Amino acid sequence: MRVLSDNQCEAASAHGVPRHEEVREGLWAVAVPMPGSFLSYTLSMVMLHADGQVYVIDPGSEGEATVEIFRDFLASQGRSLADIATIVVTHSHPDHLGSAARLRELSGATVVMHAREQEEVEGSQSRLIAQLREQVAAWGMPDAEMRALLDMMDRADYGEHPDIRADVLVQDGDEIAETGWRVVATPGHTAGHMCLVDDMQKLLFSGDHVLPTVNPGIGLSGSRDNENAVVDFLASLERLEPFDDYEVCPGHGYRFHGLKERRLEQAAHVHKRAHEVETILARNPDLSVWGIAEQLTWSAGWQTLLKSTLLASGLAQTSMYRDAVRAGITSRMPAPAPVKSR
């Protein structure tokens, strides 16, 4: 994998915020800060079209500070907020969708979202958190740890899904008018996540589906009975194979070449976790989610996860992997592909 932006890479390593930079003529990566997050910023893509209109991918977190970033950037390019014609959102998490409603109010822009992801917005984060609280009781946690987790969830600010109805709902293969961007549905991170490709410029806008250094969470949205986010995520990684020679513009981190390597790394991570769960269940098929999770290999260690706000997410994903194993899905998974060392 080859880094294409030292500016973004250095900012990501230092947990800072990179300078705005031009990726192609008229196409800019505009960094929107994420206070309190280990990712530190979202990379919003801004196309300054020759006809004077502006097109935006993932405008970042809600707040007047974000609006000012776009106002100042556009002013520096001889444009204004009123020139924003279209806002495309890869998925409904607040750090990507958050400012879309306010920017639409100020500009009259059209907001575009995948039809499945619109269901996530309408489902509301409050309902999803309520569902998560119900799941906690079924995870087999010791009483003290369960009380601590529920208390942590009560105190945590998960960020409400912005209440917005997209003006245009798209499906896989649809094109975004006037942009040259084409939709590639990539469910897994969320049920309606989508990437965008620009075949003329050989660019992939990957949202949170493929990131250069972080393995994105899986199933971070509501779900339907016939969905398994683990399976969806792996299939979505394979769907990006035709774009392996494209430059990747992710939602966080830095631009890079080497999509194939990164896809295989992320798939290997999922396979490793799935087969780890399968091995644990082979020894004890009736083990609870908690019993599985405390035996898994966590990047920061199990004891660190216990004290982290990511504990609920980790347990929820353990539950999804357990369900995949019990459904026989992991037994049909191919062995992880070899990954070349850098």
C-alpha cells in the first residue's frame, strides 16, 4: 500500500487535522474535525464544477464549526455555500451525515443517500441504543460488569442520527448527476453503506468501508432478520475488486494506492476473527457472547476493552460472529488470502 498524501498521513499519525488539499483539478479533500474521536477528522470530498456548482461527499459532523469550514474553504475558491448543488452521503453515521441538513438549508442542495441507509436514519439512534440495551441482557455478562456497561451506555454520547430525509434515494449502479460518480453498494459497516467510483479519474471514494489503517466496525446499524453484517462486509470487499488499481479516497486517514492489499488485509482480519470464534465454540457450543469475547484476541487487550466505550460494540460484533458460526457460514468461508508484508 502506497501513501498518496503525506499531509493526511502525518495528521492521522499525530491525531491532528490535515490541511485541505487538491486531489485532482477542481476536486478537494476538506478535513472536518471530529473532537473526542481517535480518528480526529472526516475527509469530505468537494468537487468545484466548471459550471460553478459544488458537489460534496460526506460533509462531516453537525455544528456551526463545520459550516464555517465549508464557508471559508469555498470563499477561498471564489465560491459560496449557495453554490452547493448536491450532497452525497456514504452512510448515516453522524461524522459523515451530520451537517448535511444544515448545508441543505443554507444552499438548497439535493441530498443523496442509499435507499437502505435512509431506513437507518428513520430508525433513529435512540431506538437502536434501546435495542442494544435489550441485547446486553442476553450476552451472559456477570452482573457487576453488566451494570457497569449499562451505566457507561447511559453516560456515553453515541451521537443521534441526524433527522433528515434524502431528496434522492439511490441503488447500486446509479450515477450521481453531473459528477461522474457511480454508486457501488457496500453493506457491512452499515446496512446501506455505499462507495462511489469515478471511472474517468480512477478514484474510489470508500467512506468507512475501506480505511488505510483501521479495520472498520461491522454491523454498526440496525439489522433485519435476514442480514448478517459479517457476510455482507466480506462480499462488499470482493465487490471492489474491479477498482484495485484506483486511487482510494477514504472517509478517514489518508489517500492511498493498493486497494487489493488493503481489501485482503481487512478480509483476513474478519476471517481470523470468525475462525477464532468457531474454534472457541467447537470446545463449548453453548458458551455465551461474554464467554466468547473474553477469549478472543483484541488489539488493545481484553482488559483495556472492558474499560472502553467500545465494549458494547465489541460484544455486539462478537454476537454477530457467533450467529454466523452457528448458521454454518464460517465453515463455507475460504481460508484467509495471504497478505504480502509491506
